Amino acid sequence: MRLLVVEDDPDLNRQLVTALSDAGYAVDSAADGEDGHHLGDSEPYDAIVLDLGLPKMDGISVLESWRRNGKMMPVLILTARDRWSDKVQGFDAGADDYVAKPFHMEEVLARIRALLRRSAGHATNELVCGPVTLDTRSSRVSVNGNPVRLTSHEYRLLAYLMHHNGRVVSRTELVEHLYDQDFDRDSNTIEVFVGRLRKKLGIDIIQTVRGLGYMLSPPADAS
Ligand code: CA
């Protein structure tokens, strides 16, 4: 899952990027409204954290413009405490949720999880495919109840496939959603990660769909 943080306060921007990266997301960041607007318009983010008070272009205008351009990614706005009008304006501009400043980072992480889960059509934080379970709260993966240790890239790959269980996900889509903009992208590495993931999970739930990409499917029952 790839996220964008648009926040002009450098400390807060860094804290958000660090916390979200540590939680297993690929994260890009912007420090003003123009840059944020451009990134959100041109890159396929799974969710965006957007401050409202921004230099060059305010957050409400940024959000309105994205929505006018048909961008549907979930957006979590950061509002000043006690500014109820911010929240109303934000929701009317197309926000999906808000957090009031100052906030606890845990709350931002929980709200992002909820937005990602809902936008992918899942009811809970625990995603299941056959014997494989992925818990987006703890970033833990298990097979038949036995924990499996994954690197952050392997986890990101599996999490994306599990969020989009039931459809074919192309390599291009994976590259766009697993790496931040500074990452040296080479779509061949996706195949390497898929290979490692299959090995670590020990069962084959990742199907290669020739010429199209990958799709999860629980192993056929042997009995
Ligand atoms: Ca600000």
C-alpha cells in the first residue's frame, strides 16, 4: 500500500512518514499544497493524509481539485482542534475522515487502516486466504496459525494482494503501489519477491496469471 503525506510542518511531516513507513507502507511526502496536489493527481495512492493549512495551495482546494478530476482515493484530513467548520468544509470537499491536531500517531495509523480496509471492501483488519492470515494491525502473517517472518517488501506485496483478493493484480499495479517515488523501480523484482513469498509461506496461494499478473487463490482441498 502506498500513501502520500501532505504536511508543511517539517517535524510533523517526518513523524508521519516515519510512523507510516514503520507500519509497512510505502510513503511519499509533500511539504506544500502545490506539490501535494501534483503528486495526488499523478500517482496512484491507496490513501492520503492531507493537512488543511498549507502554503501555495490550501488543503481544501487541493482536495476539491482531486475530486473534480475523479480521484477516488481515501483522504484523511488533519484539522485544527475546535475548528468544527474545518471538518464540515473538509467532508464537503471530499474527505473520508479527519484527525484533529494534536493527535496520537496510533489514531492516525488506526484511521488509515480503516480507510484502506473499507476502500478495498473488507470488514475486519484480519485478512484471510485459505490457511494464510494477515493482520494489518500487527503486520503479522501466519500460515495455519504458525507465524511467518517476512521482510517489509514481502509483507507489502502480500498485504496488497490480500487487500485485493479476488481479482488479478498486474505487475505494473504492484510496482506502483509497493514502492515510493524515490525507489529504483524494476518490475522484475516483483517476480523475485513473489518467489520468496511463495517459499516462505510454504503453500501456493499466489497464482501467476500469464500475461496479466498475479491472483490469490486458496489451495484446492486435497481431500
Ligand atoms: Ca499546516
